[in-house]
Amino acid sequence: MCGIVGYTGLRQAYPIIIKGLKRLEYRGYDSTGVALQNGQLKVYKKKGKVAELEEAIVGENLHANTGIGHTRWATHGEPSDRNAHPHQSASGKLAMIHNGIIENYAQLKNELVKKGYVFKSDTDTEVLLNFIEEIKLNNNCSLEEAVRVALKRVVGAYVILLLDADEPQTIIAARKGSPLVIGIGKGEHFLGSDASPMLEYTKEVVYVNDYELAIIRPDELILKNLGNEKLTPYVQKLDLELAAIEKGGYDHFMLKEIFEQPQTIYDCLRGRLDAHAGTITMSGIQQYAEQIVKANRIVMIACGTSWHAGLVAEYIFEELCRINVEVEYASEFRYRNPVINEGDIIIAISQSGETADTLVAIETAKAKGAIILGVVNVVGSSIARTSHGGAYTHAGPEIGVASTKAFTAQLAVLTMIALKIAHVKGSISEERYRLLLKELEEVPEKVAIALQQSEHIKQLAEKYKDATDFLYLGRGYNFPVALEGALKLKEISYIHAEGYPAAEMKHGPIALVDEKLPVVFVATKDAYHEKVVSNMQEIKARKGKVVSVITEGDTMSAELSVDTMVIPEADEIVAPMINVVPLQLLAYYIGVAKGLDVDKPRNLAKSVTVE
């Protein structure tokens, strides 16, 4: 969840660390800190965003060639100066940053208190750090050895980076359950929660695996397991450009990412979909195609926006492939005792590929003999490596905390998988298959047309920004789109919003309807359209403000609506990728109109790598 950065080499560490932290602020921004080796170990930290730390330490001696930095999303201990990372050990000789949760910290803390340790923070991180120091002192061993011994006692998830005042050019790192990337330069190394902090310095990286420990010096990278066996680092080349993680003239990353969707969906389809030839090429799916065709069920596991993508995919797979599909919250699935049989297909959906609950859920299912397919955005991520096969979404880095382009890319991938399996199985006609390939191919162009509504939606945002509640309604494929629209509004504007199946409105939520309540209908033309129109009439009869996403030329829905957002006509299978775009823009512009930081909404972080 938190963002971590490290550097050791010949350059000045502080500017690299600060720039890296700014790129990782999407992971958390409750507090920030750096630790620098400049003859002695210096720690600077502060509640608030990276810019506030920068301002606070102007004039300090920040000269150093080795350092670590942290931007926090609070788990143990409220956001404050004293709970900010890095933490220093009791002796002051060690400094550590940590991403994750140490579940047995209370037990370890009690042991240390009995030995006379006094704690300056409320964090589990300070407990782990002092536990490591205690082992180091008691055993008269190296920091590397102390870390290895300590982590064998630790229960939970972690990435840790440590500095030792006695080893001024060395960073010790270890991971379990949270991501860590090491960038390899000439006489220098970079560390980060993802590759963005090192992108302008190197394209060669090593993704550290669970239960691995790294000793990093300017000219040396040693990788070991917790059994002290040396491992050969697997060096990969990054396929990312610096422009992908910069705003490119947009006011916010979120707006940039919304407007990138014609390109990102195209990139997702490119090289895979050939409507003219009637083919879908997906090697990570093809090798399991027969098992999927024969499967009794598919279970989709996800969290948040990715869960909504799974709900849309449930409708698509059942319609096209005639296979029973279940969509599960990973956070619930992992703690139940779910019935998983050998040969079940598990599709894990995650933008980051690091979502802790999803990762644990698929590991459990994998152990029971299920086939795991990952649909993730980040290359080399934990879910991608844990899965048997799957497909990347190729949406590029998503910096805005509220997911937009990742959602539409997930839908594009999942729709392609469904079409491919349906074609292999013969559960749809060749004619329908060809038509849907063409419809899918046209989605990027239609999304671009939907984005032309931007200025109109900006005006609607001004009109509705002071509403205290919203209701989002849809049927069929558009029901999950309504859920996603409500989630975006909650995340970005802090306005209470609910998404509901339109038909369920009469079973309770209609009691909320009055002349003040905006009710957003996803009312594009599909098999359910007449029913949705009836629901719109029911809201209008009770003086609710009907705001609707409608298909171009739909005069009936337009007449029932106070305001409309118009999109091009599309087959109901692919329409969710287009229908969601006006809802993304509405949430964005309402957030902006309320003067909020839409890229960094309160209490949220991009990648949830803790429980």
C-alpha cells in the first residue's frame, strides 16, 4: 500500500528519492520521510504529502549517496510525524521503511518492552525494526543475518528497506506479499514499489520474489532466500516510456487516463483481435482453452473496480460461453472455506497484480488444483507470476487512484477471452462471432466519440456538485456499470452514492427518491431498454431528477430525463466499455468543482497490498 524508494550509487540520493516518492504518492500520502547516509544516519519525516516534507527540510544538509524514502498509507497508528517512516532503532544506528502489516507485532512488542525497549510510535514497523536490532546485538551478527532470523518469526506481509550506520553504502531489502523492484544501473542501484521511480535512469530491473532478501550496494546486488542460499537475479527489460507516468498537459492524471482510453483499448486489442480474419490470438489463454471449454464453472476473483469488471464479464461469459460464472470479492473468498474442485477455472482480475486479498485467494485455489488465469495490468506483478496463464491488459501505468482506463482495458480483455472460448466451444454462431469481433474493434472509436461530451458533462457537474446523495441504476450489462459510476463518485467527490439494479429500486431504494435526489440511469439501448424506461417513469413520477446515459437518437429516454449524456450505439456485449466513460467524467468534474484533489482522494491508495 505504501510507496517505498531507495538509491545507492554515485549520484545525490535525495533528489532521486523525492522524485520517486512523488511518483509513488498514488500508493499513500498520509505522511512522508527519508533516511540518508551522509557520514551519519539522518532521518527526516513529516505528516502530509511529499511537497510538505520538501518544504520542511529546506536548508538541511541533504548530501548523501545512499538513502531510502517512504510515502505512507496508514495502517498501524494514525497519520502523524511520529508514526511516519523511516523509523530508527533504539540505538539510532538502524533506519527502516516498511510496506505491509506485521500481524504478530503485539507479541513481539511485549517481548521487547520486557527487555527495556521504549517505543516512540504506534507502528508495527518500529516493533519489527527493534526486533531486528535486538537479534543483531544478542547474536553479534550482521544486519543481513539478523533480518533473516527476524523474518522467520514474523507473521504478515512486508517489504522492508534498511540502512545501517556502520555500512554506509548498503541497503538491505526483503519482501513477502508486497511488491519490490530493483533497478540496475552502472555503479548504482534503484529500489521502488514499482518501476516508476527508476524509469528515467534505467530500463533493467529485477522483480524480487516472496521470501527473498537482497543486499544492495552501488556495484553489487546479492539475492538470497531466507535459507541463506544465493539466487541468480532474473534481469528484465522495462517496456515503459517516461511520458506514460507524466501528466502530459492535463490538469490531473485521472483526466489524462480517461482521455487515454481510446488508445489503451486499442493497445489492448492490437495484435490480438483481427476482425477481418475472424481471429483472436491470446497465447496465455489458448493453452488452457480446452480446460476452460470443459469447465463446470469459472470463478472470477477481484476487489473494487476490478470486481465490477468481473460482474460485467459474468454476463458476457454466461451469454456467449454457456458456462456457469461466479464473481467473488477476494476479501471474502479467502476467508471462507470455498468449494474449489480440480479443474475449476479461476480468473483473477487486478490492475496492480499485487492486490493482497486477490493474491492469497488464488494461492488457496491453486493449492486445490484450480487453473489460475490472471488479467492484470502490471507486467511482472505477483498475480501474473502466480497464475498459470492469462493476459495483460496493456493499459500502461495508471497513476490516478480512482481506476478508469484499467477498467475498460479489463473489459476488453475479458470480452476477448469470452469470444475466443465461445468460438472454440461452438456456443455462438459464426455470424454472431464475426459481428462481435467487428463491434469490439470499433470500441476505441466510439469511446473517442463519447469523450466529446466532456464539456457538456463539465456543466452538469456544476449543476449537481452540491447534491448530498446520488442513486445509479442499470439493468443487465449496465447494472455493474451503474455500480462503477457510483463508486467513482464516492471515491472522487465524497458524495454518498449507491448503485442498484434498476428493477430492485422498487424493493426499497425508491423510498429515498425526492425532488433533490439525482438518479443516474445507464439507459442505453439493449434487451432491457423498455424495462429501464419504465423505471425512469417511476422515478420521474416521484419528482426525482433523472440524469441518463442514453444511446444517440433515443428520444424516449431523452424526454424522461432532466439531463442526458449521449453515446454512440453499440452491441450490448461491448457497450459497458463506452457507457462508463460519461460516468467517469461526471465523477471527475464534480470532484474538481468541489475543489478536491481527485488524483489523491482521502483515505485511499491505488494498490491495496495489505488486508
